[in-house]
Amino acid sequence: MLINLALGTLVISATIVVHTFGLIAVTRFMGYATARFPMHRHRSRVVAMVATVLGLFAVMTTEVWLWALCHYALRVVPDFETALYFSLVTFSTLGYGDAVPAPEWRIFAGLEGANGFLLIGWSTAYLVAAGVRIGPFRAGEHF
């Protein structure tokens, strides 16, 4: 159990670093995109929001792949395709149950679900903040 917790903590720490730097990169690109393409203000906001959503997907995809590589390396599941599928389903907290971890890695796999839940929540908060700051939900324009 301690190995599960220790390795899970390491992977969670790595995904937090990926998420932090990923959001910094998305923020910088969003600023670049809106400055570089000075269109009608509503079009510029759409470009910024599309860039933000795609950037968030790229960051979370990286995190899912990181977990999948760990699942594969530890033989939590039998092959890489299953590892990637299992990671996506676990990270997103869908949990279909058709792919299950080896019994000795259940705690490690469960930590991915908790990690994904928190990082998806963080991404949602970031997206709402972006929508309020530069996107279609600027204060006073719609509400």
C-alpha cells in the first residue's frame, strides 16, 4: 500500500507541475492570439476562448498520457492501449469498469481518479475566469 501511495503522490506531483506550466502557456498564448489577431472584439474573444479550451484539452491529454505510461510501466493493466483507455476513463472519473487494475495497484489507480477530478475542476475554474476576463462573459455585457 505504501508503494501505491508513494508512486501515486509522485505522479500527482508531476501532473500538478504539468498543469501549472500548461495553464501558464495557455494564458500566454491566449494573450498572444488576441493581440496578434486584432479582429472585431467579439471574434477576438472567440479565438481566445477556442485557444483556451484546446489548450486545456492538450494539458489534460498530457496528464492522461503520463498516467497511462505509469500504468503500463507498472503492469497495472496488460497492454499500452488498455493503459491509455483505463487512464482516460479513470482520470475523467467515468469508471466504466470494463478495464480494471491489477489488484495490487487499486489504490494507485484510485489516486488517478482523485487527481483527475481536482485537475478538471481547476481547469473549469480557469475556463470560467478566462470567460469572465476576455471571453463572452465579461461583466456588464450579458448579466
